[in-house]
Amino acid sequence: MNALAALLLALSLGAAAVPARADADCEAPVARWQPREAVLQHAARQGWQVQRLKIDDGCYEIRGQDAQGRAFKARLDPETLRVLRLKWRDGEPEHERRRERRRGQTE
């Protein structure tokens, strides 16, 4: 029983030593970030029409439409401009989605 307890303690301490990392967060130092203009040029090369460009959790976040007119939200690494996440929108305005979620919570 002592060996099992020691093993569990060692495993739990080892897991605690590993820092928690959220894959969605970007960790590049600001000094290495691409400028906003480079992000906009990158988006234009992709055929994207940018409606909003902001910084969220250390990443660039773009909301816009692709060349086919589909609405999307993309998260880009600020250093490499690599797309980390791309989420297609269903065409329904965001405020309508929020309203529906609130209705579901109150019922």
C-alpha cells in the first residue's frame, strides 16, 4: 500500500510541475509580432474581407468573409500569421445567437 501511495504522490507532483498551457493562446513576445498592416495584407491574399481585427489572448483575431461570402472568425499567430483556428459562422448575426442562448438558459 505504501508503494502505491508513493507512486500516486510522485505522479501527482510530476503533473503539477508541468505548466498548464492553453493551445488557443499565443505566447510570442510583442517585439516579434507582425504589424497589423501585415495581417491585413495576409488576409487579402487569402481572399478575405476583414470586418474586424483585434487582439485576443495574445493572438490576432479576424472576423470577416471569405471569397465565397461565408462569414468566419480566424485566430492567427501574431509572429508567423499561421491560422491557428478557423471557425465558420452560419450567417446568423452574433446578437441573435446570444439572444437564443439566453432564452435557453432562462427556460
